[in-house]
Amino acid sequence: MRNLYLILLLVIPTIGLSQEKLESQNEPTEIVAFKLYPNPTYETTVYIESGEKGPKEIMIYDVFGELVLSDRILGEALDISSLSPGVYVLRMAQNNKATTRKLVVK
């Protein structure tokens, strides 16, 4: 009986740690060097820097959670001329990393 308790004491924490590790591997990590400017903007173009090379997947949502703009850019310039003045949520994904920021268009 003591052996059973000893085995359970060793196995249960191991299962919990391995589950946490699996969950954290599935989630994209935050982009540390992310920059979005100008914000707030009066212009039709914003610039997005990530510190990494490669295409950027951009999704912009309105305050109701509806996708209002989706684009893939290779550089840093994003055309937002189709957006009306308001507050938006910009989500950028690149190289299995993602970040989300507020974008204000005036």
C-alpha cells in the first residue's frame, strides 16, 4: 500500500507538468519587438515592425469583433484607407508568433 502512495506521489506531478508543457507549445508566443505607428493615426497607412523577416498576417477587428480588414504584407506598410474613424484591434501573426494591439483611426 505504501508503494502505491509513493508511485502516485511521483506520477501525478509529472503528468501535470507534461500537460502544461504541451499546452504552452501549442500557443503562439508574443512578438517582443512589435511596433505600430503612427497610433492614433490620421493617415491611410500605418507601419508595423516586428524585428523579424518574412510575411506578416494582419487581421483588424472592429469593437464588435467583426473582421474588417485582412491582409498579408511583406514590408512594414499597411493600407488602412478602407477603415472608418474608430477604435480597432489589430492582430499580427508571423513565424508562429502573434501579438494584438489597439489601433485608433481618427
